[in-house]
Amino acid sequence: MKRIPGVILVLVLTLSLALAACQPKPAEPQTIQIGLQAPLTGDFAAEGQWAVQSVEVAKELLNKKGGVLGKQIEIIVADDASNPKDSALAAQKLISQGLKAVIASYGSSVTAPAADLYDANKVVSVGYGCTAVRLTMEKQRPYFFRTSGRDDTQSEFFAKFAVEVLGAKRIAIMHDNQDYGRGVAEDAKKFLQPYIDAGQVELVYYDAITPGESDYSAVVSQIKEINPDVWFFTAYYPEAALLLKQARQAGYTGLFVGNNSVPTPEFEKIAGIDVIKGSIHLNEPMPQFLNYPESIEFMEAYKAKYNELPGSIWAVYAADALNALAAAIQKAGALDPDAIAQTMRTMTDVKGITGPLMFTERGDRKNIPYYAYIYNDQGQLELYYPK
Amino acid sequence: MQLLLEQLTNGLTIGSFYALVAMGYSMVYGVMKLINFAHGDFFTLGSYLGYTILVIGSGWVTRTFGLWGGIALAILGAMLGLALGGLLVERVAYRPVYKAGRLPLVVSALGASIFISNGIMAVWGPRFQAYPQTGIPSGTLRLFGEIYIPDIKLVTLLVSLTLMAVIYFIVEKTLFGAAVRATALDRETATLMGINFRSIILFVFSVGPALGALAGVFAGLNYSRIIFNMGWGYGLKAFTATIIGGIGNIPGAMVGGLLLGLLESLFEGFVSGAWKNVFVFLILIVILIVRPTGLIGEKVAEKV
């Protein structure tokens, strides 16, 4: 084959570049496009699905009320597959579609790389299930917000609750060596320290498990041997279900306290009612216990559409992320990232499904309360503290 | 003492999963010199078949045949399904490229692995599935007052060890077993001696996947949580067990699997859970340095 002379090649390239530049600009979209990054596959696939459904319901409610800036809202979904690597890809995908505001994502280690990308590209992102402290406190990301609370709130609540309400003397803390779990565990240890120093309580176990495995009988035997009053598990529901199930089979009878990503329908299904009853779980207000007018309206619409309630609070936070963004865009008067971010920091009168939507200078949600819930004998959650 | 005994039982149970899966790896490698990447997915598929048998008609099998009858049916169904599945994969993915050399075969195995695991995801969905609570025995045996062994764990251990003994007997003590071993040693010469290579292939590609399926159903019964990509983790561990025992050597795979399970449990129980995998793979490296052919690897090493 003859080689194409270089000159012709250069000419063709230049020409095609020139042509590309002459392309008419795409027409102004007729909708307000907002991205949603969610784990649709992988370990948190259930959370991702609930998030998509919740955001869909929130979108329909907003659109029924006239949308934003007179336009209807359109949601563009990207799957981050529950892992940081695909999270960066999902973020790239949404950024390259020219979005200015996105809802992203569930899981702290998954959200971190995406938040960096959104920030670098001046896209406002709102997390809904990422609670690691470092996301907002390690460095300032001017375009990052979250509708969920922060881990240290939970850890502080745990220390006080375990010692002063449950009267625990010997506490075990177990995490999974991932961002989120280790963060909660480290903070819990920190907040327990004053009680330990005062001789009120003893930390009898502090270690990690390997996430993603099926057999935790070795750890479980160890827990049974140590026999703590309170066994605080700070990671996700798949491992929690297996650990608790295997611990009960092994004859551990002490109290199991799960953190906010444990009590989900999946947890109940894998472990079974006999195993979960009597276990206590710390959480931000759970969907079925929300009673603001906005929550009731949302839950009714959700139930009408999907015939169930959202499986976790995180999905509802995703819906509230949309509510916060919609309100901020409306107030800012344009789809301009700087104006939206500025408005998010200063707005005080926006009511969400989970209460007032207000954010700190660093992007954290203000005033998130914490509760302890207990599974009753029918395997249903009841409010345990504070009543 | 009590803790040690418990950790030993834990280790043996995990080890028997690894051993069952490892045997399948080793059989195929011995005869075809192929690392069958699809083997971990046979395990997952077996687990899903057992799950399906237990959940159809919301527990019809368990209601009709009783708890243990249901479990036996789930196991038999999954093993039979996978014996056929294994033969099908061999026919479709391996036989056509067998003459092309080892590299195309390995790529084809990877393809089969991806195909099966994505197929499972497409059929059963990407979310966790849970074996039904009604189909799983919940009893626990109490030994010496303080040692708890769940019934299902005991059954897992007994069935796995029995099957291993049977396979060991077939491979090491029968004429057919001698043919399998001869083929593993040198296929050309074995064929010249009148050994029917196709019947050997039939054996390894039905028994291997069936053992994987058995391990898969037991994993579901023990832990109830199953997911489409779980074969990867088990496959990796079982492959490690195969290497530890000496690849291509069936008793080696059993020993490697049980040893790996014990090491994991003891380390996790007495040192640290977070460092478990680091430790396990460190052991693997040490074994490979000291005995490059694995613990029971001499027989394979004879071959140049």
C-alpha cells in the first residue's frame, strides 16, 4: 500500500478541525438537567436503586409544582458501581455532558474521587450517603455539599449512648478498614476516651474485619470469648448481617449495636428476624419515622409509585439533594455553579423531606439529629432513644 | 483451649470450601494444563441453582420433602446442573481452541468466566440474594458446654470430607484413576497406551464443576448471602490452595484447601483480622520459594 503523503494528511486534519468549529452550537436545552451518580451495580446496588427511585419521585413532585426557572427538571443517571475507580468514570461522564449540578454519591470512598473531579470542573455536587468527616474537613471543596450528616456526630452519640444510656462497661468496636467504617470507629474511640480515662468503661476489642468475605467465624469466636456488653459494628450491612448471624449461632448473647448503614431490608433478609431482634442501630431519622409535611407528601408519592417506602434514609437524602439544588438554582436565578454554591451556603428557608436544608461554609448539612432504633420481636424497627 | 477448638472447626469448614473448589482447578489443570478461570463461576452458578430450587413456589421443595430432603435436592440439582454445564463449557469454549495452544485456551477460559458471571447477573440480578431462612437448618450442636457448632457446618464438613475421600479413592486406587493420573503426567504417551482421552475429559469437566457447585450450595446454606460475583474471591483463594498443594495434584488440592482455611482462621482468631490476607499470601510466597512445586508436588515435578 502506498503511504499517504504527510501534506495531504495535515490538510485533511485542518479541514476537519475547521469544519468542527463551524458546527452550529447545540440548542439551549429545554429542561434543567441534573446529574445523579449512584451505585446501580456492585455491593451497594440496592442503595443505588433506592436513590434513583427517590430522586425520580422528588423530581416528579418538583415538576408538578412548575419545575425550576420555569423549566422541567431532567435527571441524568450514571452508575459508579460502588467503587472509587468507576466513580471517577461516572463523574467524567456527567461532566462531559455539560451538567452544572449533580447529586453524588453513596459511600465516602466512592464519593471522594468524584467530588474532586466535580470540584475541578466547577460542577456543584451534593452527596447523600457519604458521611466521612474528611470529605469536608480535610480540604475545602467549594462546590461540594452533602445532605447527610457526619460520622463524628454518630460516634459522639454512640459514646454517650453506650455509657450513659446502656450502662456498658466493656465495649468492643469493630470496623472494616475502609474510609467510612474506620472513620466512625476512630471517632467512637476518641469520644469514649474520657469515659475510659475516668475508669467508667473499658475498650476490650478494637480491630477490623476483611469486607466482602462470607465466613467470619474466626472473629466471631473471638468476640464470644471476650464477651463484651456492647459490640459496636461500624461498617456496612452485608458484613453486619453475616457477623451477627454467625455470632448468634456461635452462642454470643451480648448486645449488638450497628451504625447507620446497617439497618436496611437487605440486612433483615440476610440475617433473619430471629437474629436481628433486640439489636440496636444508630441512625439519622429513618424514612418511616419522618413526620414533616414535606416528608409525608414525599412518602405518599413514593408509596403510590413503588408500593413500598425507600429502603434507607440515604435514598431520601438523595431526594433532598435534588430539593436543595432545585431551590438553590431557583434562588440563584441561573444554572451558574458559583451562584448555586453561594446560595446553598446562605439559604435558610428551604424545607426538605428530612427537615430544613441548610449548609455550613464547608458544605456540611446543619442540625442533623441522631437516634437509636431497636428491632422488636416482629423484626420491625422501633425508636429506642431518645424517646 | 475452647477458643482453639472452635477456631479449628471454623478453619476446617472454610478449608473444605476451598478444597472442594481447588480440586476442580487441579483436575482440569492436571489433564489439560489449563487454569480454568471459569471455575469460580461454576461455584457461583451452583450456589444460584441451589437457591432457585429452595425458593421456587416459596419453599415448595422444603415443605414437600422436609428440611434435609430439600437441602439434598438442592445439592443434587445443583451438582447435576453443573456437571452438564461443565461439559457444555468444555464443548463450546475449550474444545474448539484446544489445538491452538495454551494462550488462546486461557483467553477462552477468561471469556467463559465473564460470560457466566454476567449471565448470572442478568438472570438473578446484581443485588444480594439470600437463601430462604425456612430452607436452612438453624440448630446448633453444643459440645463440652461452651463450644457451639451449627448443624449446617457439621454437615458441610462431613459431606465435603466424605466426597474428598471418594474422589481420592477413585483417583489414587482405581484403574480409571491411574488413567487420569497417567494423562496428567503425559497425555501423548497415555493416549498411545490406549487410554481414551475423551473419557478423561468427560470425567474432569463433570466432576470438577459438580464439586464446585456443591461448595456453592454449602456456601449459601452456611452464609445465606450470595451475589453474582462471589466466585472471584472463592476462586482466588481456591487457586491459592491449589498452588500450595501442588497444582495438578488432586490430594494436594485437598491438603492445600484445608491448610489454607486453618491458617486463615487461626491467624484471624489469634492475631488480627485486618492482616489476614496479607499473611495468607505471604505464606503462599514462602511455600513457593521453599517448594516451587507445592507441598505435595513431586509427582508433577518429574515431568520436564
